[in-house]
Amino acid sequence: MKQSISFTQEAAIAAEQQRFMTKVYGWMSFALIITGLVAMWTASTPQLIKLIFSNQFVFIGIIVLEFILVARLVSVIKRISAQMATMLFILYAFLNGITLSAIFIVFTEASIATTFYVTAGTFGIMSLYGYFTKSDLSRFGNLLFMALIGLILASVVNMFLNNEMLYWITTYVGVLLFVGLTAYDTQKIKKMNIIGNEGTEEDKKEAIIGALTLYLDFINLFLYLLRIFGKRK
């Protein structure tokens, strides 16, 4: 009898986790759609392109605003409402679409589409692995974080050096890093879900933070793969 109760409880927990992750993937996908549509709309509007990319202050201002939004969302998530968290997340996806419109100017649409499919497939496989694996991926957390810091520093340095070899090193390291982060973050988000609070404000905010994390993993993986598969116009 005890085994039957234990099995029932385990099944209920698994079902609640699945519903939570469905919400996470749903919000992530919604944000990706917004980013893609805004990027295409911006790229097809010459006046906007001229305003954003001919004025360095405007472009840098949008980038800075994006960083502020993410930092703000993460730092105050416990003190704001789920509705406000959702609005900040959507606003970030919108602004990211504006800055990412540059890829439609630089790369062919066919290569962007191909890269998106490759990214979606890779992301899906690694996210499924992170969700279903019994291995504890948290032990890789510090390693992945240090690798991310190193990648950021190397990328900033190469903005001044413009070294082709370093460019390709950071590209392939970036792909491997965000492949690993996809699995790691998926497992972390799954464990982050508090069982029993389904439908509450906290549950909704957990889903938004999880969606933001996986959204960033997807976007960064896509951009690094675009360096490899993208064909310039």
C-alpha cells in the first residue's frame, strides 16, 4: 500500500513538473516569436534601420537598456507581480528583436532559416537530455560559469584585436558552452519549480525566469551557429 501511495505521489510530482516546464517552453517560444517578428519588421523598414544603425548612441542605448531590463527582472523578481515580470520579459524580447535585425542585413534569409532549424534541433535535444537525465549536472555549474566569463572577456578583447583565429576559437567555444548550458539550465529550472504552488504568483514568476534563461541560451547558441552557417549577402 505504501508503495502505491509513493508511486502516486511521484506521478503527481512528475505531472506538475511537466506542466510547469510546458509553461516555461511556452513563454520562451512566445518571446522568440516576438523577437523574430520584430527583427524582420525592423530590417524591412529603412527609416528604422537608418535611425538605429547610423547613430551609434541609439544602438548602444538599446543594448544598455536590454542589460538593465534583464538585471532588473532578475534582481526584483521576488518583489514584483507576475504580470510586471511578464511585461519586462516581453519588452526585452521586443528590444532584442530590434538589435537582432542586423542579421537580416548581413546574412541571407536562407542561411538564417537553416541556422534557426539547426539551433532548434540542437537546443531541443540538449534540453530533453537535461530534463530526463538522472545525472546531476549541477557539478558543471561553476565550470560553465567560468567558461562564460572567459568567453565574454575573449570576445571583448577581440573587438579591439580583430584576430581571425580568436574569432573562430570563441565561436566554437561559444557553441559548446551554450549547448552545455541548455542541458544544465533545463535541469536547474526543473528543480527550481516548487511542487504544490501551481497557479500561484510565485509559480508564474518561476516560469518567466525559466523562460528568460532558456531564451538567452537559445539566442546565444543561434548567434554563434550563425557565425558558422551564415552566408553573408
